[in-house]
Amino acid sequence: MGGHFEVPEKTLGTKEPCATAHGSHPPTACREDPTPRLAESSCGPRLAGQPQLGDFGLPQMRYAQMRLPTARYPRQVLIVSIGDLLLDITIVSEGPLQPDDDAPATITLGGGGQAANFCAWTASLGDGARLITRVGDDETGRRLVSDLEARGVEVHAVWAPEPTGAIAVLMGLDGNRAMATHRGASVGLRSGDLEDGWFRDARLLHVPAYSLFVEPIASAARAAIRLVREARGMVAVDLSSAAGLRAYGPARMAYVLARLKPEVLFATEAEAATLAVPLESLAQVPVLKLGSAGCRVFGRIIPAPTVQPIDPTGAGDAFAAAFCSAWLRGATPHESAEQAVSAASRSVLVAGARPS
């Protein structure tokens, strides 16, 4: 897309520039995992011929005040995310929209995509952030990569012949929003596109469920998880979308998560209800996001400050970035949640999905 590339201003904290590198590799053939067959048991959905969720023996974090053993991670905090880098097209109507008619509106362009937004917020907190993504070899893709780099994010982008994806965000007069998404080149990321060095120094890999819903990016995400695990890093998964979970299959996603065993799992109330499996059975630190009410961690509600929101876009990404940053630096899950709700509450005070 042409025209002026406007980035909404938000501020969370200071950011430090990271070294920048680009990767570009020809796509290689990637075999999809066969879709598992689902069956019902007295314990809920399970995979036919496979062990139930409880059989995986996921280690649970029994005490909410547990802190990470920071001596295990002497290296600098570096958080990597794998997933979408998209163009956000935000439309704020000045009046009610009627069929077959028009209305004045403010339309702005900015960077979007859950993985990219998460990295932007992480960098704004002063931590090293690296995005692994795939974008179109077009003007939009180049501008989006440059914008993230200017924010201090290290971007490894695989350049693709398909167009860069986009999200249209329609803001209603009541503050609610609706989104239409075309993910474009991002879903074509393949495991063969990845380089081991992109993950070996990561303390934590952030994986949006968007990166698990479809192939071939799902295979790339699983390969990234294996590399991070081999380097003794950790994994955080965000369930991303209740609609996406319904399309993918809640029981199928529960099985995937039970196999991945993320240390941290983020979910909204709608996503958790759609999954229909206790979050505590799938991650050491389950975090339930409650919107303006705050969040719940290990049965304790962490309230959010009362604010007058302007734009909720990106609040969940600010929340996840602040939680992961605090947790990796030695905060307890409850302390991390307090910082997360504070960051998310500040993020909704101005328009746009990212900090400045």
C-alpha cells in the first residue's frame, strides 16, 4: 500500500536498540501433521488411541509465589516471537454506519500482527526482542520491517512472493471493534526457512496460537519450540482467538498444548471457555485475562486500574509482553500479573496497537 505510513503513538517505557539481521531462504517442502481423530471419554475430549491430557505428567507450579531460578539464565533477557507481521488499517467512524451509505471516518495505517506487536511492547520495556516472520517482498512489507527495527526489534523476515497481510479494524461508536484479517505471506513460513541461531540464545519463545492454527507455519512454530527447548529456554503460548480455536478444534488444540507443555499460557475468558479444558492442566503458569477487570493467576484476581479506554487494540500483547518480561527478571507470577495489567491499562489510553 502506498501513502503515508502512520504509526499511532503509545509509550510504555524506554527501549534499547538491538542488532538487526535479515534472513531470506527459499521455501522448502513441509509435510503437515495428519489431523488427529477425536473421541469422547469420561474425562472429556481425547485423541483416539492416544493418552489423555492427565497422562502427560505436566509439572505444575504449585506455589503462586515461586520465582524463576535466575541463576539458570545468566544470559541477557532475550524474548523471541514467531508469527505474523501485518498492516493494521484502523477505521474510526464519526457516525453510525448504514447499509448502502457512507459516513466520515478517521483511517490510519500502522503495524500489526500479534507476534510483531508483542515484540514491539517487549522492546519498549528494555528487553531484547526478536521476531521471526514472513512478509511479502513489497513496499508494505519493507515498511513494516523498518518500523519494527526502528523500535528496537531484531527482525528475521523471510521475503515472499505473496503480498503482505493486513487487518482491517473497525471501531464502533460504543468502543467495540470488529476485525477482518488477511494473513497473506505470513502463514507460508516453513520449518526449512528457520536458522538454529535465531533461537539458541532465547530465554523464552512467545507463540501465538495463530502460528499453530494452519500449516505450514504451524510446523515452523513446532520446530522453533524444539530449538528453544534444546537450548533450555521456555515457551509461552497465547490462545489468540476464540474463533480460531473453534475452527481449529478445541480438543485438538488442548492435545497440542499438552504435548508442547508451555511454561506460560495466556487466554481470555472467551478463549478459555472455548478450549473447555482447565488451563492449569496445560501450563505451569496459567494466566486468564479478564479485560478491564484485570486477570486471574492461581485463583487470585489482579484488578486493573480504572481508565477510560480509547482503543483496546494491542492491549493483550502489551499485557503478555509485560508479564513475560517481569517473570523472566525474577518476579513471581502475581507480581508479573500486576505489571501486566498496569501495562495493558496504559496501552488503551491512546489509539494503535503498539508503543511509540
